[in-house]
Amino acid sequence: MQRLPEYLKRPIIDTDKTKKVRHILRDKHLNTVCEGARCPNKNECYQHNTATFLIMGNICTRNCKYCNISTSAPEPLDLEEPKHIAEAIYELGLDYAVITSVTRDDIKDGGAEHFANCIKEIRKLKPNTKIEILTPDFRGERGKYNEDALKTIISAKPDVFNHNIETVRAVYKDARPLGDYDLSLSVLKYIKDNSDIPTKSGLMIGLGETTEQILETFKDLRNAGCDILTVGQYIQPSRKHLEVSKYYKLEEYEFLKEKAKEYGFKKYQIAPLVRSSYHARAIMEG
């Protein structure tokens, strides 16, 4: 395992604010991707009274080799979860909320209705809160997206639809054995072609890709109509996960920012510690 560069290290923060977030999450029996995926920005986000909510349990049906979330047979959906999510957002006073999920290939609609119910419950309690959802690919039959699931998402009218491409095409087989690069692109394109919801996607770098492959992914995302881009450094969660092939230098991130602007992304956040939901509100308001 390579030594972590200093610019990727984050201090441990434990204040009344971080304790408040943890207490609310524990009281409502909620999961966060901050905890599940061992996000390096967790304490900073908790310090600012926010978190990225992880719905439909904390067990995934996929086996991505970079992700720290457990893979096994998941439990049944908690039908009270949408209400508890809304209550947590209300108690935290969030004006911008990000809801993500594990992948649930065991559910017919992939959890689309559950996402929609979360949006509905949030708008009951906090109607002015902006809602960004970060979804799985809602894979249907023959590897195509589940169109009914995507229609359910569109009808729920999230303020931002986020679906991560995660990595470049050449790395997919190793990093996402059960994922599909073209399927993810088609999901983003379907939302763009059938709604006015802004679309967003992100990828990690440091998994063995080349700069040319990163730029090809930028082009593919723009061809799918993706509006918003996030790019950050992959950090190995444990020794059992894929190793980091490269830690990108700060000047390389500046180059990628220039390319994102050149390729026409409306908004983008590109830096070592960027994650898909990191500073999500600031991206939209910037």
C-alpha cells in the first residue's frame, strides 16, 4: 500500500456538532455513505451539520473492488426509512440534502419507488430543501436500464439526478465486475432526454487509467448530456481492495479542471478529496 500524500490526510474532528449528527443518525436508525464507505471528508461534513444519507440498508448486491460497503444478501426494505430520513433532515435544518443508496438488484425496480418516497417525505416536512439523489444504475432485463424505474425517479422530481460513472471504460472489468460503463451512460442520457433535471456524475482516478482515458470519459459523459462533473483521488479503504496505482499531483487536477471547462460541463469540482456528494450544495450554487 502506497504512503498517503500529506494533502490527502484529514484531521479528526469531534465537536458538539459532529456528536449531534451522530446522535440523530443513531436515533433514527439511519446509515450514511460517510460511514459505510469510510469517506475521508466525514468529519468535515458532520462539523457542518450534514451527511450523505445511505438508504435501503448498508449491504450491497454488487461487489465493486474499490468500495468498503459490505456485499451479501440484503435485508428487506425499511418502509419507515423515508419518514426517518425526512425527520433527520428537518432536525439538522438542511436546505440541501443528498440521498444515495446501495445497489439492490434483488428489488424489481432497484429501489426507485423507495427513492421517490424519500423525496415525498422530505418535501412534506421541508418543502424548500433541495434534494440531490445519487442512484444505482437500475439495471433491468438483458443489461438494459429499467425504464419504469427511471420514470418513477423523473416523476418524483429530484432537484439533481446523480449517477456515478465511477471509473474509465478500460478499468471497469477489474473495478466494477457487475457494473456496465455503457449502461451508466445510458441512464444519464435517459434522464437528460426525458426531463429538465440537471444530471451529475463522478469518477475516481488512481485506479490504473491514463490521462487520455480520463478525457475520453469526460467526452462520453458530455455526449450523454451530463451537466455536472466531480473527480477525486481513489484512496484504498483496506488491503483487500484494489491498490492505488497513482496519486495524482495538484497540477494534474488543474489540468483536468481546464479540460472539464473546455468540454462544456456547466459545473465541476475536481480536486484530490472530492467525492460525488462533497460540497454538493456549493457546486449547485457556485
